Amino acid sequence: MNYKNNLELSIYLRSFGIFDTNIISAIEEIPFEFFKTRNINKNVSKKQIFKNKFDKQFNDVYLAAVIAQKFQLKSNEKILEIGTGSGYLTAIFSRLCRKVYTIEKFKTLYVLANNNFKKLKLTNIKSKCEDGFNGWKEESPFDKIFVSFVVNQINDNLIKQINCNGKFISPKLSSSGVQILQLFKVDKNKSLSKIEDICEVNFDSFKTL
């Protein structure tokens, strides 16, 4: 299934260095409209509403593509996502790997995300509603773990749930108050080594992911 806006987004993604054909295909197949939020100020002009709507859509889709690209997901891997949100990134992950396990703390978002998964007939996603701070030990180990909220002290129990040479992505609050999305790799001793700072993010307002 192809969607005009998603096709336009995929063209923009290529212009920003996202060339992985699997990621591009996932972006084109998952309709962003299913996952959008509706918090638009009624006093804003129609022209500005359209601009904000498209910019928000592009920013969310671009970040999803960047995260997927940094993870280098393989079709036989399984991933843990902590913080499902509305499920957009979860849906992208589901197109790129064998199984996605996702945890959402808030019931409203949990229900919203699962309704979206059902609409899109995504059958390789397993979700639960609870605090995901300690991960999902029963389903571990995972090849990749993504955390969608600021983590300044990473839980050791969570790291133990990642396979050797697995990857971990989460945002960290810098000394200047900026959220930086960081990529780590797990060694054989279950220790994290930072690979890179990916980009600045603002997950407080990043509800669609």
C-alpha cells in the first residue's frame, strides 16, 4: 500500500542521506496519518496549520528513519522498545525485524498504539502496559533496545537483556539542558560503549513516535 504523502516523505529522506531501501519501503508502507496527534491551536491560520502538520510529520518520520538506520536492523532480529507512544516507530521496526516487543506506561497510548497495529494488521508486535524501566526479562535477550525518554543513569538490568554486540539507543540530557540521542554498543562483558551522539531531540513533545 502506497500513500502519496509517505512517498513524498521518502523522497525528502533520500535528500537527507537516508538511502536504505528497506527503511524507505517501511516508511512508504506505514501511513503516518494513523499515528498523528490532534493538538492544533484553533487560532492558527489554515496555512500555518498545514505547515506545522507537514513539518511535524517530516520531523517524526525523519527521526524514525535515522533511528532505524543507526540500528542497522536485520530481518532475523528482535527489538525491545520502551515507550511505545502512538506506535509509529514500533510499526516501522516491525517492517524491518522479526519481532518487536514494546512497553508503554500510559494506558491511553497503549490502547491507541494497539488499535493502530490492528488496523495495519501488524502481527509481529507484542506489547504490554507498564513501566518499562526494567525491560522485559522474560523475552530477553534482545538484539537492540530503544528507549524513548531521557535516561541519565541506564539500568544495569536492562543492559543485561541485550545480546553481545547488540545496540542501545536512548536520549540523555546534556549539561546545557538539551536532549541528545545517543547510540551505544554492548560488549561481551555486558558493558556499554558509546558509538556516537546521533542528534538533538525533544521527546517531551514527540508524542507520535
